[in-house]
Amino acid sequence: MSAISLHEHLADRLNRATVLVVGDLMLDCYYWGDVRRISPEAPVPVVRVKEKTFSLGGAGNVAANLSGLGCSAAVIGVIGQDAASHQVQSLLSAFQIADHCIADAGRPTITKTRIMASKQQVVRLDEEDGSDIGPGTTDRILSAVLEMLPRVNAVILSDYGKGMFASYDFIQAMIRACKRENVPVFIDPKGREWDRYAGATCVTPNTAELELAAGSEVKTERELTPIARDLRRRLALDWLLVTRGPKGMALFGNDAAPVMIAAQAREVFDVSGAGDTVIATLAACVAAGMNFCDAASVANTAAGIVVGKLGTQPVRWLELERGLEDVSQRKPASTLWKVADVQEASARLSRWRQARQRIVFTNGCFDLLHPGHVSLLHQARHLGDRLIVGLNTDASIRRLKGEQRPILPGKDRAAILSALEDVDMVVFFDEDTPLNLINQLKPDILVKGADYRVADVVGKSIVESYGGQVRLVDILQGHSTTAIARKLSGTKEEGVKDGHQPGTA
């Protein structure tokens, strides 16, 4: 099914949709550092902190996904009157999420602090009060929800089991209010007591959450269907969407057979936050007027994108649009997503740097990829953790090499490079040299072939100015795109090397 072909104006529809998120709001804090020694006070590592970063967690991450998709997002959650609450509100403002949070002086803002050293989590510190919120606070939340309902197209209840949704009456009051306003309500469940979710439009458990609520283990699709169907009927749910990790999703509605949606093939780095992305994308698409089956398919594509990111990161419309195009054209989702513009490249670099990954950059025309290219890329990739390839546009190549080049258009050259395991990202540049691109991306290591002199490498002064390095790698002799092209045309090679005009490519 091609959701993008059926809804080619999805972006415009999402921009007009407003979704309210009600739930357990959290602050994710990361301390990034290195471990060089063991403490003399106790047998524990000493982490020398170099950076501290913050992100929205829980219901906040759901709202961040909505914002990334272009929706108007609003959030109602409980925060304390502490420093963490100010950080949460600052992040909400940065994502342009309408902040309707309820301050409760008797509870801390839920904060999860992770100590990260050498790309590994050393310990996590949780600051929270897991007790049920009081009736006074629930009344304030319900009043805020009722006041906003006439202005929203969908509501998400994000239950992380932190005490906000413990009351059956409270949840049922919100579900009934949504039904009166004909606003679909989506619930990300927690725990085994699901009667409180009765009457919701859609509940989105993963397999483990479904097993807990049903009291039965699900090993096969044959076991999944009767369990999910019975639970949907018992709770009077319009839809039940079960996320199944590498097995994809199963959508249960009134039809006799469920809709089975295969997972999108993609290298999985981190599944944290995938459930937030699923419910946010599903609700956003339904709010934008899409039917449930197509909305679930789009949500599945979005989930395939975020599991390819490190840490809890929201999906962005640009990423989803490309993913949907890949699905509609039956392209492998694990390759073409590597092609990024400068803005998206900067966002990915930020995440990679948070994980303390060393960024390597090289550039060229890569017209008719040959063993010499592959060797250079392979050596470059092993100098760090991520390899970015700056790729000359077609116009740039024509200026450098004449009107007969490139042989392959840019989209084909980018697709071939993206299919290589050594390449993590491809970014086009239209100038004659990659100087501006290097200045924007600021890689840790700049790589060229050993037929260059270090002094002649474009970008050397920029990279060295912030402590980066220029490295020359061995070149595989006897391989040249120019030689291949001349052989095909029947002319003799005159010794010109492809992509090796110093200072160009």
C-alpha cells in the first residue's frame, strides 16, 4: 500500500492538524564524559563530564514527534516547581509546543539522568514520585482538557505508569468528553488494568504490554489474533494497534482479519521512543483525515526511521517524506535515507556527537564507482565512527570536467554510495570545492587520497582550526573513471585521474 500516493498533500494536512497530548511528562538529562580511572573511594569508575544535554521524555517526546511532523502540538502534564520544570518548559518552547502544564509543588518534575561514558551508559538516576496524583490536580487537568477539546483534532493519553492515570474515573471522564466532541482519543497503555481505557478510539500496546493485559503469552500470529480481538471487543475499542518490533504491526478493527504491516528494513540502533513515534504519527495522520489502515502504515514507516537513531529522538517530516517515497517506489529503506541536505546532516551530526562518535569526511564526484573509490571509502570509514561523503552536484561536475560529465546523474551516484556499508551519509554540494560544506559540518577527520599533499587539501585550515585532522589514505593504482569513460568511447587515456584535481574533488 502506498500511503504517500494516496495522500500526496499529507504535509499540508498535517500542518492544519492540532493534537493534544496528556500524560506523564519527563526530562531526559545526559551527562557525557570519559572514564580514565577508578575512584580511590570505592570500586566505581570516575566519569569526567564534558557535556550535559537535555531532551523531552515521555509525553514530551510524543509532543516533540507531533511538532516534527508539522502538527500544532499541545501538552498537558504535571511538573514540579523546580529547576527541571524550567528546563522542560524551555524545551517545549523550542519545539513550539503549546505548554499547558500543571505545576504541583508536592511532586518533583520526573527526571531521568543518564551518565554516559565512552558511548556506554554507566548508571541512570531517576527522580520521581510514583504515587497517584491527588484529586485536586486531576480536576485541574480535566478542566484544561475540556477547555481545549473544541480546538483539537485528536487527543493522545501517554501513560507511563507514573501516577497520572491511576484513577479509572479520571480517564473515563476524558474519554467520554472526547466522544462528546467527536475527537478521537489514542492511548499508549501501561500495566495490566486496561478497563480504565474502555471506549477509547485506539490503544497502541507493544507485544509485552498486550501479554500483560491479556494474561497470556503471544508466541505466534495464530495466538495473537484471538487475544487481541477479544481484548478489543471487551474494552469496546474502535481499533487496537499492536507493535511487534521486527515483526511489524498488527491492526485490529471490525474486519474479521487483522491488517498485518511488515516492518521496514533498517539497521536498528535504539528502539527507545519508537512507541512515542508510532502513536504520535498515527494520531497525527488520523487528525489530518487519513483512514486508520493508511495511518498505521505511515506510523510503521516512521517507527522504522527512529529506531535508526541513537537515543530518544523524534521523527521529522523530511525524514518521513523520504521514507514514504521509498516505500511507494519499493526502494530499500535502509539506504536512500542516508542522503541528507545540510540541515538534516547537521541534526544527525548533533546526535552522533552526543554519542561521542568521531566524524570522518571525504568528497568527490564518484562518477562510475570503481574499486579505487571503494578502497578510499573503506579506509576513510575505519578512521572514525561515521563517514560523510560530500558529493559534487551534476552542475559542479560539468564545470570541472566538461559537458560530457557526469556519466551518471547525481541521484544515481548518491544511491550507489548509500548502498555501501561504509558510508553513513551523503550530502551534495554545488560549489567547485567542498569548502563551505566542510565549514558547516566541521568533521573531526578530513580524508583525501595519498596522491594529494596535505597542504593542498581543501578545508585543511578549517579542520585544523578546531583541532581536527587531515589524513591521507592509500590509493588503489590503475583505476580511474576518466580511463573507463575513454575506453568505452574508444579513445586513449592521457593520464588524467578522476576526482583528483587538487582542490576540486
